[in-house]
Amino acid sequence: MSYLPLFLSSLLLCSCAVAAAPPSLDSLSTVLNQRMLLMKEVATWKAEHHLPVEDLPREQAVLKEAREKAAAAGLAPQSVDPFMHALMNAGKAIQYRYLADWQSSPDGAHHAVDLAVLRQQIIALDSQLLQALHQRLQAGAFADEDIMWLSAQLNVPNLSAEDKKAVLASLRLIRLGT
């Protein structure tokens, strides 16, 4: 019985340490969630216009643009490739899951936002992500606690635990530019 107060106080200290995050992590989690939430809208547009989820030429353009923006943001351009790949793979998986859900239970009440508008929103969010990553990396590499905190913050429908794990693991590969 005498260990219970010690256990509870330790638990409280741990939860406080995980609950508080530096501003750069907070903005990173917000932008990651916003980007992932747009995947439902992208899936809606693609479903209404009978377009495939996978668009390899578009992915190559996104990677090229991400490298350019990474350099401008003070990051090593090639180091963002795994992160962008993980983001795009998670985005495609989310879209496929929505399409599968709609196949079995159609959701006809939703009107698609133009894909060009959505892409502009994604481009803007990618810029914000790269800026937040630069800001975070200036304070040091991602610690296990940072990854755990971000994992708890990523709450997007149809984002699997494995997709989340891949995105967060790729954060550790991003480096500051020289």
C-alpha cells in the first residue's frame, strides 16, 4: 500500500512531461493532422472523377518541390525524401480506405472540393511542415518522447498505426542543411 502514492505521483510526472510539448512539436502535429485530414477530400474528388489514387508523376513533382522547399527552409534536401514518401504513402492508404468504405456504404452527401484547390492547400501545408521541422531540429534531434507525443496527437480517421509509425520514424532521418 505504501507504494501506491509513489506510483501515482510518478505517473502524474510522466504524463505531465508527455503532455507538454515545445511549440515546434505542437505546430508540427497540427500541420500533420491538417494535411492528413485533406486526404478524405482528395479521395472524394478522385472518386467523383474516376481518377486513380496513385499518381506517380504527381508524386515525383511533390518530391522535387519538397527538396527545393527543404533547402530554402534550411534542411538537407535529400533527407526529406523518406518523410515525404511516408506522408504520400499514408495519404494514399487513407484515400484507399475511404474508397473501400464508400464502396460498401456509399456517402452521397459529400461534394468534392476541386483537386487543384486541395493541392494548393497541401503545398502550403508542406511548406509549413518543413519550416516546423527546421525549427524543431534547431533544438536537437527527435527524442523518443517527441515521437511518442506526436503519435498521441495524430488522430486522423483511416490513418493506421503502421502508417503513423512510418511517418514518425522518417522524421528521425531529416537533417539540417549545411
